[in-house]
Amino acid sequence: MSSTYLLLFSANLAFILTNLYGWLLKWFYKPQAYNENFVQLFPAYRAVGLFYLMQVLELPYLLRIGQAHALLYANAFSLLFYPPMMLVMLGRYFFPEDRPRRHDYWALLASILILLPLLLQAVGLIRLPEWHRTATFVLVGVLFVWYFWLGIRIALRIGRAIRRVNEDSYADIDDFPTRAGEKLQWLPTSICLLIAVNFFLDDPAAKALRDVLFTVVNVWVCIYTLNPHRKAFEISTQADSATVAEPSAPAVPKPDEPDEASLPSDVTAFRLSDDRYTELNRRLESLLTDEHIFTEQHITADLLMQRLGINANYLTEVIQRSGYGSFYDMICQHRVRHAISLIRQQPDRRLADIATQCGFTSQSSMTKAFTSQGKESPSAYRRGV
């Protein structure tokens, strides 16, 4: 048995085994810490498990390593299977109420029709004419372009959803769905491009390299998306008057409202000396009044901590000792004040432009911020000028 054969066999076997492990993990393992919020945190876990399980359909290649027909089937299977299944997983995770789930797998029908004769040939049940190989490359390429375009559309939609959550709820990078969206937004598209390169190369060595890479990705996704040490969301029981508003459109899913960035909700005892607090307060006010840091649409507590060079506890103390109710309250107050100033200075300017300049993603977000602060709407302020 040659070393090349052993390398190809081992790479594909490792890929299939890690997928089986992922299937078992996704379907049968549920951390006890998530019992109450499991469905909200993992709305796509069944779809991900099915995605892993179906990788066993690469077994014909494992059993016929080195044969051209088996390689063509395995590469076509990846290219026609990954994109539509990733669309299903992303749709279920980020937009769980978007459409009836019975429609999720219709996109696989065309893939199955192309793959079935290739599978029968790979296991030796039929022999296809020579022209069928060229036709397969053409059909697979056309179908992949369609899937890839759909993948770009949903990636852009995830990006818009993340921006809405960051704006309307001031989500922090410690909110898992937002963080997952930022990390996974373009991962499926990148993977699909790699699969396409592998398919058109049509080379066993390229297939082995892909198997090794995907084995690593599978392990990372399993650990990242089902980490037993991660905190589940805490469902808020009281309305926070400092919160701007909940998202106005379906976005990255969460039980009710995310926690306040990564900041502690209260500081029981002040830790900063008066001199240190005075210095940090001066720097904070400079960022707010001179640099207008609040005009950054996706400002988070973590970004502010990085700019000040302090941790969450110290930032919370500075914010509270400065008279603000919370990080959200501070950002909201400064945005609203800045918006009122601009409305008075430029009463004929479009409110949507003023909203963007103040850090809001839309005019409606600015209106919600005004009402949450107990003020008149921006249009009412403009009428009074």
C-alpha cells in the first residue's frame, strides 16, 4: 500500500469521522446551563447536525481512493451540497422565523439530480458516457454560481442585521449571536470558494488538502458554537429606561434583550482614587464632547475601554460617578443632544442626514432614542425652531 494512498485515505477518513462526531454532538449533547434557553441560543443545531451526518455520503470516495469517477463524485458532492446546506443553517440561526422550514431543502433537489448518476458510477453500478464528465463540470459550475450568489445575499443580510442590533440595542461583542454573526458572516462564502477551486482542479492531492482543512474547521465550529463554558443570555425582567429600543426588524436572534455590553450592572464600592477618576472622567468627556465618539454607529463598551485603556469595572465606575445611568444612557444622551443642536442650527436639513451624522443608523432609530429620553420627536423639535 503506497504512502500516497495512505495519505489520501487518512485525510478523508479524518474528515468523515470529525463530521460524525459533530453530528453526535449537535443532536445528542445539550449543556445543562442552556436547558432553559437552548432553543433560542441554538435554533439551527438540528440543521447543523444533519449537515455533519450527510458527509458520510463521501464514503464511496473513501472506498475507492484514487479512482477518477469517485473523485469527481466526491468533489461535485461538496460543491453542490455545502452551499445550499449553509444557506439553510445561516437562515435558521440568524432568521429563524423567516420562512416555513419545509421549504429549506428545496434547493438541494437540483444537486441530487446531478449527483445521483455520479454516485451510481462511483460505486460501479453504471458507466456514464465520456461526454457526461464535461456536462457535469458545466452543470455543477452553473448551479454553484447560483448558490454562491444566494450565499453573498444572506451574508450581506447578516451584516445589516448585526448593524441594527449594534445600533438599536447597543449589542456588545460578548453577545454571542452578534459575535457569531461577525465571525461566521463570510466563512461559508470563503469555504465555498475553496470547494470550487478544489472541484475544478480535480486532483486527489487538492482533495486531501481540503479534507485536512475542513477537519480543522469542523473541530473549531463544534467547539465555538457549542461551548459548555459560555454564559447563556439573561432574560431581562425590568424595562431599562436607558436602553434606546429593541430592534425594529428581525435580526440576530436573542431571547428578549441582550445584557448591557460587557459592563457590570452596578459598582458596589468605588475603587478609583479621586485623582484617577478625575483623569479618566476628563478623558471620557474629551472623547464625547471633543471627538464625538458617540457618532460612531457601532460604538461598544469594549471599544471605549480600549480607547481609555481600562477594564469594564473601572469604566462602569467612571460612567456612574459622572452621572450617567449606564453606558447606553451616556451614548444615547450625547447623540440626542447633538441631534437637537444640529436641528436648531440646520432646521432645513433632512432628519435622516442628521441621524447618520449623530451615529444613528436610521431616522427611526433617532426618533426612538428621543422618546426613550423623554423628549419630543425630532420632527417636533424642528417645528419649534
